[in-house]
Amino acid sequence: MATFLTGSTGYIGAHIAANLLQGSSEPLQLLVRARNPQEAQERLWRSLQLHMDFDQFREYMNSRVEVFVGDLTGAKLGLADDRYAALVHRTDSVIHCAASLNRKSEKSCLNVNLRGTLQVIELAMRAREHHGLRRFSHVSTVAVCGHRHNEIIQEDSAIDWNLSDYDPYARTKKFCEHMVRELLPDVPRTIFRPSIVLGDSRRPETNQFDMVRAFVFLAGLRVLPFRPGDKLDIVPVDFVAAAVAQLHLQDHTAHDIYHLSSGTGAETFQELTQALAQAQGKRSPTFVPSLENVSQRMVSALSRRKGKIGNLATLFKVFLPYLVWNTVFDNSRVVEAMGHAPARFSQYCLPLLEFTRKHHFLYPYLPWGPQADSATARASAGGSPE
């Protein structure tokens, strides 16, 4: 029997996969969208090389990982009948991490998040009917709380259906949680809600750059249109992935919902900018909250342009609401379960900033196959992979 994981080629999903492979002995089943099995393995290698060398990757693929080449939104997950039956019969638990984070596209979020989640729930229901299901874990988001400001939000009171949603992503993820609760009432369920996931506290390398682009841009400004005392609930991806993997593998969890967040330990804009400025030997920026509305209108106008400026403005238009809600999400449940709090962003933000600037928001991927071994050897000897 095995754990079935969706989203393993995504940023958080790859971290979860690495945690499951390196921290347990359970077999792992991965759904990967690709044209053929070889392309699926190449996609997995690109996602997992942050966590292991090619020899380790190849060993896991040959011993503990079974790849299912399919489509999250397709009937029976896009699998042939015999492959789908094999997946049902071998699945002991499910971690559903795959999602569309396209906060601008209602169509993409409806298709991937709602239809995809429904397909995964159907698989779970079939596995439960066949032999039982140990656990269904769903990776959601704190954004399901809707329009909230200046609050500390507890897990069980986060969702209020009378509140407006920030964007299609938040709206569909909120309904995904609802489907999991309603359609799997007799299956042990765990819902994980990460806050703003930004960087890895153990290393500067990242291959996810959307929020990092916003961070790097803001780090270069001398004037910021924010209130210095507002908190940013930022959490490193290594804490998120470790919590999902660890709690999913437990026989019993104390709670059904966990905020994977910085909680009341979230740092303010002022704390973050002062720490970053001090680390770089620079002056801290000036905060002018009265410019918030002006900056929002400017971002909206620039987002209609083409080119780099338009793309950056579009990114900010999407993420700006998440930067000004001044809301933190209580994380006492996960801290108690993990035995420690997540690292503070100020502790690892400078290496992240330096890595992304050095590599121009591009991860230096290693190639597939024997070339990966030689490239790894060159990097270990002080060179850099081509």
C-alpha cells in the first residue's frame, strides 16, 4: 500500500515528496501530467533536484516511487482503466497538493481546483470502498478566510461564507475544503492552510519566483506604501512540507485543520526591512501609508502595459491584497505538533535575495541522466552547472 500525492512537480508538492521519501519508508505514488513516462520522470527530476542528487533520485524512482502519467482534471485522472484500478487498489492514503495558483483566472481555478479536487476525492472514495483509507490530507490556503483585516484568526473560525473572497484562487480553495468535508465524512481528514510561503530557511536556492519577484522589488524601494506596524505572515516552505508529511503519516492527529503559518510571531514590515537593511549595510526605507491607494491605482494602470513592467505590475496587482491585510493566522496547533515554530523570514531572507538576484530569477537546473552526475560533481568541486 502507498501514499498517493498530487502536485509533486510543484514547489510545495516537491518538498512534500522529498520529505516523504527521505523521512519514511512508505511507497509513494505520484500523478504527473506528461506525454509519456520518460517526460514525467524528467519533470520530476527538475522538481526534486533541489533535494537530492541524480543517483538518489534514480534509486527512489526504481524502488519506492510509482509514476502515474495522467491529468488531474480528466475522468479517472486521465488514466487507462487498468492503471486507475491499480491506483485505487494500492492507495492507502492521499495528499492532495496540486492546484492552480493563477489568481487572475477564474477558468483555470475552477477547472484545476474544483474539477481536479473532485477527481481526487472520487479516487479516495473508491479506495475507501475497496479496502479503507487511512487518511486524506488536503493542502489549502489561509486565503480561504476571505476579506479580513487586523485580526488573529483561529482554524475553526476562518471560513465565513458571508465574506467576499480575495480572488478566484481563494474562492475555489474554500469550496475544495467544503467538498472534502462533505464527501469524505467518515475518512480521517487533515486540512493544511499555508500562509505566504516564501523561501526555504535551510538554503538560499529556490525554483519558485512569483512571490520572490515581489519581495526583491520591494527590497529595492526607498519608499514603501505600507503601514510599518502591519504584520506579514510569511512561512518557509521547509516548515510547511515537514508539517504536512509528518502529520499525514501519524495514525491520529489532535486536530482536523492546521494553519501552517508564523502566527503571532509574524514580523512587521518595519522589522523585516530593518533586518534586511542592517544585513546589507543600508538605510531602512521610509514608510508612507498614505500612498497605498495611489500605488494600487498605479499598479492597476501599469498592469495593462506589455513587457516586463506590465508583467511585474500584474504580479503586484495579484499579490498586493495579501500584503496589506495585516492578518495573522494562529499556528499554536502546528507548533505544538511539530515541537518548534517556523524560522522567521528575517533570518533567511538575505540569502534568498542574493540567490535570486545572482541567477536573475532562473534556477540553474541540472540536466537529465549521466550529465547530471558530472554536473553535480563539477558543482561540488567549486564549479557551477551549465
